[in-house]
Amino acid sequence: MQEDFSVRDKKREKIILLVLGTLIALGPFSIDMYLPSFESIAEEFSTTKARVGFSLTSYFIGIAFGQLAYGPIMDKFGRKKPLLIGLVIYIISAFSCFYSPNLYWLIISRFFLAAGSSAGMVASKAVVRDIFPPSEVARAISFLMLIMGGAPIIAPTVGGIVITHFSWHTIFLILAVFAGLMFISVYKFLPESIEPDKTVDLKIGQVLRKYKGILQDKVFLTFSFAGSLTIGAMFAYISNAPTLFMDNFHLSETQFGWLFGMNAAGLIVGSQLNRLVLKRNTTFNITLIIGFLLLGLGVLFLANSYWASSNFYTTVVLLFLILFLLGFQNPNTTALSLFPFTKRAGRASALVGSLKMIFGAIASFIISKYTGPSMIPLAVIILVSLGLSLSFLVWFRLKQKRALIMINK
């Protein structure tokens, strides 16, 4: 049964956000924790780190399609039951990764691992939209970013320690245990936030038509694509990071873990400063300003890429600043894209997440194909992604003045 959230209970809301934040952190843990193990996996399966990178691509594809499936399912059956089922799928898939006899098995298992974790990504944003008024959604998502932002800091470091003392298989055993704890916390502490809607049609044709209708909303289209393009830039960096820092700059697995975590800390700091800035300015204005700043950093990063071999510190600083500003952009574009929706929040949330993962998968695939000693391919992908993202925001500012008035209220 749906619980009544008309009376605000701040303490209870924080507990719910803590559960949702920990739940959504499962995705970054699944990506970042095994990054330091690329070399070990490549050696065991007698392949290259670039080919191991396809296990990242399959994960992004799994998240993209998994979220599209969970959106209407969570609108029909509620948030909690499908979420618990998704966690069971994740646990089974984590054990499958643990027992992988070859790279192809790992790539496929990672796809299903993503399908399980995507339930948490859909539920977390949808529950926030269910419980909080529109004016507070961006701040609530920023709070989730604080919790989930710890994952990119902790995960690579933990992964590096595990690789040093155990095999890379152990990483997936740890993920299975973590997901089991999430199952218990969701079962005990997360309430059902909506009344299940039995009228939702789960036939593929009808589901696709509903998604098409959501995608035709100009507010959703603008901010979901703007956010997805910036996520594509971030995932290009994530996919290329092991090669960039461990091969090009000759960092050890442990050093890579600490550096990756430090850069990820920029994402957390940005998301938390965003919560403060939102008290004094509108979500759209902040997003537009950050878009211009990101484009400027993208240009500087491309210029720096021509001298990558001698500019380690410049590279790290620029990447840190880009991730710092993405800490503003990700929760804001998500909140703005969900603004027009109430009953369809589950499907809208799923489509937002799916688009981000699709762009992430494309960026990951491209960078895996062109991984090498040059940093230029990564810099080009980042600059193009950030430039296209800004173009959506500028178009909305110039052409959608009535909608802009509504979201700025």
C-alpha cells in the first residue's frame, strides 16, 4: 500500500534518502570498483585492456535497456517489489561474474548485472519525485549525489586493495554481499511511495508509444539530452581512465585508485555546493552558466591533450574541474527533465536514466576503439559532448520562453 507523504517528516525523509543514495551507489560501485583490475583480467584471459573495456560497454547497454523496462513496471506494480526483484537479479549476476571462465562470459554477465542495478537507478529518482515537491527535487537529488558520490572515491581504492591481496574475482563477491545488504535495507526501511496503477499496459508497442510521448515533451527532451551528453563525456573519461593513467602516466593500481577517487571527489563537492547555490538562483540559470564553463574547460582539455606526455598535473586539474562542474549539472538536468511529470515519473525517470546510459555506452564504445597513447580522442569526445549539451540549453533559453517561466517559478 502507498503511504501518505502529505505530512512532511524530515527525519523519515532523510532515512529514505539514505537508503536511496546507498542503493543508487550500487551502480558506481559496479563500474569503478573493478577498473583497477583491467590489467589482471586482461592477463588472465590473454587479451588487451581495450577488449576488457567492452565489459564496461555491455554494462552501460544493460543499464540503458534495464531502465526502460523498469520504468513502466514500477508505474504498474509500485516501486518496492520490482526493486527487490532487481536486486536479486544483481546478486545472481555478480556470482556469474565471479565464476567467469572467459572474457565473453564476463561481458554477458556484466550486462545482466547492469539490468539488476538499473532497478535502483529508476526507483531512486522516481521515489524522490513521488515524495518531494518539484521545487525540492534538485536539492534531494543533490543529497543522493553526496551519498553515491562516495562510491567513486572508495570503490577504485577498495578494488586496488583487493587486486593486491586477492584475485579480481573477489571484487564481484564483495558486490554480491553489498547488494544483499541493500536488499535487506530496502525491505525494512523503504516504504511504497505510489499506489500501483493496474491500468498501465506493459505490451511492448504500448510501452514504446508512452516513451515516445514523454520524449516529445520539449522540457524533457531538452534537459534529458543536455544531461545525457555530459554523462557521455564523463563515461568516456571513466572508460579511458585506466589506460590514460596506468599506461600513459605509469601509475600503479593503488595510485590509480587514489587519483580516480580524488577526481570523483570533485563530483561530490560540486553536487553539494549545488544545493547551496540553488537557494539563491533558479535551477535553469545555474545549469546554463555551468554549461558555458564546461565548454571552456573542454576547449582547454583539448589544447592540453597535444602535450599530454609532459602535463600530468594539468590533465588531472582539468579533469577534476570538469567532474566538479558535472556535480552541478547532473542533478539539475535530471530535476528539470522530470519537472513536467507526476503519474509518469517512473517512466520519465527510466527514460532519463536510459538516455544517459545510451550516451555513456556510445562514448565508452568509441573510446575503447581508439584507446592508445594519444589523449586527443578522449578530449574530442569530451568537447563535442559538452558543446552539444550547451546547444540544447541555449536553444531552450531562446525558443521556449513560456516553458522557461514555468520551470523558474
